[in-house]
Amino acid sequence: MKNPFLDFQSVPCRKKEIPLERIVRARKEIMDRLSEGYLRLVEEEVKDLVWLVEHSHVVRTYSAAVSAIQDLQYDQDDIEEFCAELDNANAFPYMISGPAGIYLSALINNAAEEHILLRLSEYERTFHFLGYRLPEGKTLVLQGNLGDFIGAGLCGGRLMVEGTAGNWCGAGMTGGEILVTGYTGQKTGEWMRGGEIHVDGPIGGFGRARFGGKIYQRGKLVVPHESE
């Protein structure tokens, strides 16, 4: 009996691509581009050998970060996955905490989503500068214990920290709201010009150079004092 399938042996079989494979490949391309942008930023920063937390330097780094991510299509999941890459000590040859946090803030501020949640509680590295320049209309929720300059330069957004924040929380903010369920460190509200900071836990110290804004602790206004 003739094999009925012999007639089909010469017919080419097109490999069917599973949609999941396309999704994985697309996400890898996004992560590669995010990593390339970060490496360009950091390689420029390491030329100075020492990264200084100085206003003009921070502004310059943020502008460079925004330029590095232009035309990138990404979402909250990509940002969170990139946080995991940053937490991997072997992922990048250079790791400077300030530029890393500023780069993440640029991603957050320029993402399409108005509400972004980042789960950072299980990461080993400490993230600084998250929420930097968070604009009006954006809500950022950060879960975990964070580093310094959280919400620095906040200009209208709503930042919720489900954990603790380090020193200089809300430094230089001009508007918006920061809510911290844990404690904040020294210089909370330094250079603050507007907006509100709400802290449920202890406050290590207040910034002396303040030009506006309000700080509440457990719902009670503590800055400015009635005598001020």
C-alpha cells in the first residue's frame, strides 16, 4: 500500500512562531536598550571619578538620562525588571547609586502610565533619588526601605513609600505630596519650597534651609511650627 503522506514530503513546513516567543524577544530588546542607555549615562559620569551630589550635577545627570531614553517604548513591568537588573551586581561594570536612581526616575516620569508601583523590598541594593522630579499627575508607590534623596525635587506628583526613606527626603520639592509609612532620616524637607511630607514613623531631623511647604508626623503638623 502506498504511503499517503509521501506526496507531502516536498512541501516546505513553515515554522509557527509562538506569540510568547515574540513577547519575550520584544521585552529582551527593550531591556537591552534600557541597559545601553544606562551604560552610556554611567560611562559619562565615571569620567569625573567621583559623583558629587550637587544641584547642577544632579540636573545635568537627569537631563542626560531623559535624552538616553527618548523614543523608547516601555512600561511599568520593564522598569521593575530593570530594577532587578540593577540589583544584580554582575549585570553592569559600573554601579553608581546616584545616577542609577536618577535614571530610574527619568524612566518613571516619562512612562505612559500615570500610576506606577515598584516592589523593591527584597532587593539587596539601596535605591537613592527615586521619585526625583515626579511631575503632577503621576502617582508612584515604592515598597521597601529606600535610600537618600527620595522625592527630591518633587514637582506636583504623589509619592507613597511603603517602608522607610533615608536622609534628605523631599529635598528641594516644590509641590505635590510624599507619604512615608516608616521613618525618614536627617535633613527631611531640606530646601523644601512647597508641597507636603507625611511621615508615620520617627523623623531623624528636619532640614534647616526651608522656604515653604509643610511636614506632618502621624497627622500632626510639625513644620512649620506655630512660632514660625
